[in-house]
Amino acid sequence: MFKKGLLCLIALLFSVSSASAFLSSGYNFISPEDLQKRIEAKSPMILVDICSVEQFAKAHIPGSIETNAYPVETDEERAAIGQLLPQILESQDDVIVLCPRGGGGAKRTYDFYKANGVDESRLLILEKGVEKWPFATEAK
């Protein structure tokens, strides 16, 4: 009986782990190191920073475009990232979403651009967000 219960628990944990991995997939991410390499190489890209006014002013990644759209939940916040849509659609450059922690706001931005015609292969989210960016930043 104990063995059977243990096997069921292991199966349940495996299925929860698999479901969690599945739910977290579906987005393209870029590591801070890979983004830094692109910046140093002057690779063409569009850096969409959705951080708050205060956070952007304190520190932001060089070359990023300030939108102050975080957490990208209201029509006003979606309109802020929507202003970049013409530029993004006219370009073939990758679009890298910069968010405080690389979570929900970044995913909502990614989903917004994807739903509005941006090829998903061009969309990337900075892993762990701007708060964990280990390289030089700029202040406003």
C-alpha cells in the first residue's frame, strides 16, 4: 500500500512538473549575456522597455525605448506599447522586451505584439528582467 501511494505521489509530482514546464514554455527568452553580446556587436534590434517611469529613470539598458507600460494590463498601457507597432512592423529586427522581472508584463507585451502581426520568431523576453541585469546601465 505504501509503495502504491509513493508511486502515485511521484506520478503526480512528475505531471505537475511537466505541466509547469509546458505552461512556462511558449515564449522566447534571451539571457543577459546573449543580449550584452548583441549590444556590444551593435546588432540591430528593438529594445522595448516597459518599466515604470521611476525604474527607467534610475537605470535602463542602453538603447532601450521607454514606454512605461508596466504591467501592460490596461488599454492605456497597451496603447503605450502599441505606439511602437508601426516601427516594429516596418523592421525585420528582433524585438526584445525589457520588463522589471521578465514575467507577466513581458509576456503580455509579447502576446500583444504577436497578436498584432509581429512574427513570434522575432520576439524575445530578457530572462529575469532589468532588475537582474548584471551589466552597465544608463540613468535618465
